Amino acid sequence: MEELEPGTYDGVVVDAEELDDDALSLEIALTSGPHKGAVVRVRGPRSGRDAVSVLGLPVTIDVRDDGIRVAF
């Protein structure tokens, strides 16, 4: 899949994996916008969350030129 254009996207976490460096890898199915139905993978700090606790949670992805932010 191509990179997402800057903007805000809604999604739901469909898979998550805890990584060795205290990070989480998330697979998020997009539920809005032109890429609706696509699955994207993002990686970030665990911030006290574990992989099981985030499964099925709705998220908002904010894509900017300087990076991506995922809000639960």
C-alpha cells in the first residue's frame, strides 16, 4: 500500500505485537476516508499498554509531515 497522505483517519486495531525494545507494533484497519478497508502497520512506544489490551480498540491516526500519531 502507498503511504497515507497527511490527514486524520479512523481505524480499529486488528493485531498487535509487543516488541523487544518496549514498543508495540499495531495493525490498524482503516474505517474512514479514501483508504477505508486498508490495513496499515504502525510502531510506537508501549506507554504502559500490552498487545492484548489494545485489540479491537478504535483509534484515530493523525498523519503529518513530521510523523504519525495514534490516539486510542
